[in-house]
Amino acid sequence: MKAEARWLAAAVLSLVALIWSTPLLWMMIAAFRPQNFGGLDMASLLPDFAPTLANFAEALDSAEFARLYLNTIVVCTGVLVVQLATVTLAGFAFARLRFPGQGAVFVLFLVQLMIVPPVLIVPNLITVTRLGLYDTLIAAMLPYMGSAFGVFLMRQTFRTIPRDFEEAALVEGAGWGQIIWRVLLPLARPGMLAFSIVSVTTHWNEFLWPLMVISNPDNQTLTIGLATFTRGAESASQWGVIAAGTFLVAAPLLVAFVLFQRQFVNSFLFSGVK
Amino acid sequence: MLNWKSTVAAATLALGLAPAAWAATEIELYFPVPVEGKLASEMKSLMERFNAEHPEIVVTPVYTGNYDETAIKTRAAMKAGNPPAAVIMSANFVLEYQINNEIEPLDPLIEAEGMTPDSYIGQFWPALHRNAAFAGHVWAAPFHNSTPLLYINADHFRAAGLNPDAPPATWAELVDAAKKLTVTDGTNTTRYGFMLPGGYDYLGWIMSALAMSNGGEYFNPYYGGEVYYDTPSMQGAVQFVDDLVHVHKVMPEGVTEGKAVSTAFFAGQASMVTLSTGSLSFIRENMKDDYRVAFMPRNLRNAVPIGGASLMMPKGLSDEEKAASWTLITWLTSPEISGHWSRFTGYFAPNKAAYDLPEMKDFLTQNPDAQVAIDQLAFAQPWFATYNTVAVRKALEDEVQAVLSGNKTAAEAVKAAQATADEILAPYVAQTAFKLQD
């Protein structure tokens, strides 16, 4: 009975996993399928053709991928580095310090989660222009340097760490800076890792804000580069090229996931993010 | 890779040469990419050529997404004090920019060249005038334009015993041919006789073509506060589409996006489709079967709306920027460049003189399908442009989609669409038709 239930669970979960991975699988197969403008086999998940690299050649030829990768990596890393500093400090403040209006300030922080980012495009653009940063990569990063979600996540993470560790450090004569750096951060690593994954994937895939703030083609990010050759509205889809381009955009994240799978899963389990 | 290097080369050259003699005016051109293909890279090389021919100006072409995103980016950039010098904007959005007082009239620049606004706009095909020149001024320069066309698969026609050189000219003939071309396998349709794009933007455009072919006008071309949805001409058009799906069963039920329509046409799963002139080059290059291009079939008259985009100049530019922008706009709409872009994309060239050039004459002899789009221009009408165009258009599209899915009748749909549209237009009407103007 028990064994049967386990088999059943495995079967159901495999089915769910298959459904989830279908778009990804299709993308990988379509990227190598010779261009045929949606013949009947277009939607097939079975590789029933001689693989071709023509789609990749056309995609690579359609945009300046080296530069797009570089810009995207700069934006994602820049955002992440600053975010990690701001969210751990703010998270620590909300988790451990006592100050007047703490509850109200924290609620204000959480309210940010409810604001739809496109609403802020014009105000943010005006701020960025006044700072003289319009059309720079820094402008693409600036609005994300604080993160309400990150602060919330780090606050929860710090709260799960028993105070005994800090008290022990205090007794040893550590200041609050040392407590954060030497005691709390090492223990909060899974939470930070989970936040990093969410942050990097979000900014890797972001489209609207970079499109708004960046004009110079040399400063464009991957998503915009991909859109320049895949989003014609009045014509047929070159599915092969779209799939190949999407593959190129998604590949670094996919590779990173495969390489660090165990750490990723552990950190999500630990931090309770799903 | 080559492009990037040549850009750097051009930039170094420009930087190296410019400061010595004069400071070049740096401007930006926002452009959306409305059709497939290498339009973005072609626009880039076009701008390299412009910059080489005009050392006093440096234009950066800025890709800005689709038409809607281009509109968002343009407005946001203007509010932030960074207006682009010129924008390629959906031709029917120009009215809204004028209503909101966001663009410069081009009259002073036209007059400075010794032309009158009338003689300037007279260079372009008559059907394009109303979307570019209204309220007493010229507001935009037509850049690339289209009309809906009927594309037919000639192989399918011959196999069904039809003559591909006499494509359906009326709605009745369309229904007839579509019935013969539809192939069913039991209860399953394996090939549809006819398909039209049902997604947002495209559907509204095709519906306006059908309403116009049915004697209607769709909107008031002289006043942005009126649309004619709850009218016999529109109801008849919606009924026609409904019957194609649910009575004659020659068109798939539900919403088929534009891309899926052209994909089905390429794959031989649809024998006739209505698509934009803008798709012509792409279809010519990629269609394996023999195909023909024809006028949109008529019921009461031949009529189609224009589509495509115009160049406009946002407010907030310095005098040097305005002058540079005008040079760019004039260059892009010149017969030579207009014709070149037309041959590259499939759009027709708005500048009539483009068709007097020998390379265009040769091209039309070799590609008679492009001539059909030109011939249909004699019947072309202005494109719907109202206050809040997108929302007003969507009011109709939502209802027609409900009809396509079999959830509403044509009569219910046009009534509901009219009510929604009137509500959207109400604030503008209150400020205009219902108010004495100063």
C-alpha cells in the first residue's frame, strides 16, 4: 500500500514536471529545427529532423550578443551587489533594533510590494534625468537598489537565528557591524542566496524599464536585443529564430541552475521561498 | 559583428572630424519594428548613411519596441525633458498627440523651404493626407504605409477548380471560394478557406476595412469624438465574420493572432488570408507555394483604411534640434529613401514621386504583386483616429472577439461596443462638441 502510494506520487509529480518543462523543451528543439513556418511538425516535441545551427547563426547575426550579455551581466551584478548591502542592513534593523515607529516603517516598506512598477516609470525617469543618468546602465539599475521583498526576506531570515549567537559575540566584545559580518551573515547565507536568485532572474528578464531608460544601442540589455528581431507584429513568426534567440538569452541562467542546483534547492527549502 | 565595428568606425570618424570644424547636432530617432525581418539592422545602416551624408548631424536610431511601447517611451521621455527629435509613430496615434498638444506643427519648417503646407502634403498619396494634416496644420510626414490585402494560395485555387487569376472580388465570391477551399476530415477541419487576424490592433483594422467595404465609415474623420459602431454597415460586417465562422464554417472559431494567420498561410493550412501590405516582402521571400495578391473583397464598395506609420516631431526641442530633425524627416520621406525602404519592407512608399524612379519601375515590373497595393490606393480611406484611439478600438475588438468565439450575436456586439466607446469618448465630447469654444 505504502509503496503504491509512493509510485503514484512519483507519477503525478513527474507529470507536473513534464508540463512545466514543456515550453523549455520545445524551445530547445525548435531552436535546432530547420525553418518551416509552422508546418504540421512545428509543435512536435520529438526531434524528427536533421538538427541545424542556421537559426543560431541568424539570431547571432541579428543582434550584438557579446555586448548585450556584457550589459546584462553588469546590470544584474550591479543591482545585486548594492541590494545585498541594503537589504541585509535594513533587514537587520527591522529584525533586531528597537526604534520608535518601527512597525509603521516596516508596513510602509511592505506597501512597496503592492505598487506596480510601470506606475513609477515617469517619476523614476524624471529623477534619473535630473541626476544626469538618463541613457546609462546605472539608470537601469537605480530603481532596484533597494528591495522591499529583500528586506522582508532578510528580516525573516535574521529572526530565525537564535539571539544566543549574537549575545555570545557581544560578550566577546564584538560591535554590531562585526555581529552582522561575522555572525549573522554566515548563518543567513541561504536566505541571501535565495534572494540573489530571485533578483538575478528578475533583472535578467526585465524588459520595460531598460527599454524606457536606455536609448543608445550600445547600452541595451539582452531582452531588448531579443525583441528587436523577434517581435514584428504584422508578419509570420520565424519560430526557429525566436527559439534560438530565446535559448541564447536563457542559456546562462539555465547553465547556472544546473551547476548550482543543490545549493539553490537547499537555500529555497531553508528560507521558505517557493 | 560587422555592424558593430562599422558603427564604432563611424563614431570615431565623426568624433575625430567634428570638433575641429563645428559641433554636430546630436539627435535621436525613435523607431518601432512593426514587421518581421531585419528592419532594425536596416534602419541602423540607413542612419549610418544619413550621418555620412550629413556631417553636421549625428542621429542615433533607437529601437523602442512595438507601437504601444514606442508611445509610452516617447511620452515618458518628453515628461523627463529628453524628447527624441523624431518618432516613427503609428499614423493614427498622431491625432492624440495633437489633441494633447505634444507635437510641433511642421508648417513653419515647410514654409521655410518655400513650400505651402498644401503643396507639401500633396507629395503624398491622397489617402494619407487626413491622418497627417488636420486641424489646419501638417502634424506628421507619412513614412511607410499599408492597406489590408487579400493573399491567396494559387495552388489551392487550381486544385479546387478555381481560377487564381480571378480572385474573389466580392463578399459573396469570397464565401463561395472559401467553401470550395475548406478541407474537412470527418468533423475535423484540416484546411480553412479563409482566415483573418483576430488579435488586438489587427482585428480593429480589418473590421474597419470590412465596415468600409460595406459602405460604412467606422469613425468621423473630421472629429475625434465619434465612432460609428452601432450602425448597419458595422453590424453587417460583424455578421459576415460571424457567418464565416459559424454558418459557412470556413474560418476557425475563436481568436487567431496575426502571426498565426501568416504561419497558417505559409503552412498551407489557410487558403486565403487578409494581411497588411507590410507583410508582402516577407511573404514573397518565404512562401513556397504559388500565391497571388488581390484587393480586399467588397460588399457595397471597394474601400480600405490605410495603416503604417508617420514621422512626427515632439515638442520641447531646441531650434538646432528642430532643424536637424526636419532634415532627417525630409531625407527619410524623399522619393529615393522612401522607395528603398518600400522595396525592403513591402510597405508602399507614401511619396508619389518614388514611383517615377527607374529602380521602382523595374521593381514593379518584376513584382506585380506590389502593384496591387498601389492600385488599391485609389480606394483607400483615412485610418481611424479618435480621442483615446486604442481604448476606443479595443471596445469594438473585445465584442468582435466574443462573436468569433460564439458568445454574442452581431447585433448585441455592436450595441455593446458603441456603449463602451461612447463612455470612453464622453470626457472629450464634453470638452468639445458639448461646449462653446473660445
